[in-house]
Amino acid sequence: MGKNIPELLIESIKWFADNSLILNLGFVIMPDHLHWAFALVRGEKLDNIMRRYKNCTAQKRKDLKDDDIRMWQKGCYDHLLRNV
């Protein structure tokens, strides 16, 4: 049996963390969106990480489902979390 969409999302989050692009703090996959808390490392920029994540997961989804349905909306709704 092939992978499903949540598995693809989790696999990609793990790849970003395993390759030291981010420090993963946690995530929650909802039916129609994703909450993901991570720390940027090595001078990475948030827009670069999000663009790469969206492109990667969208391509994997397209390969899995073989359709042209848009997976991600434009932009992202980021919030900066600070030490409190």
C-alpha cells in the first residue's frame, strides 16, 4: 500500500530536521492545514524553508495522486515565537 498525504508531510518534516535545516519542535496535521513549530538554524530563512517544504510535498503528492489539485495556498501564516 502506498503512502498517504499525512505520511508524506511527516516524512518531509523529518527530512528537514534530519538534514539540519530546522530544529523541529513539533507539528500537528489537521484535515485541511498544518501547524508546525520549528527553529531556524544555520542562517536559514523562513520563506526559503516554507517554499522548499511546499514544493517538495506538492511534488510528492502529485506523484502519489497523479492529479493537478493544488495542495498549498499562496503564502503562509507564520508567527514568531520567542523565549518567554
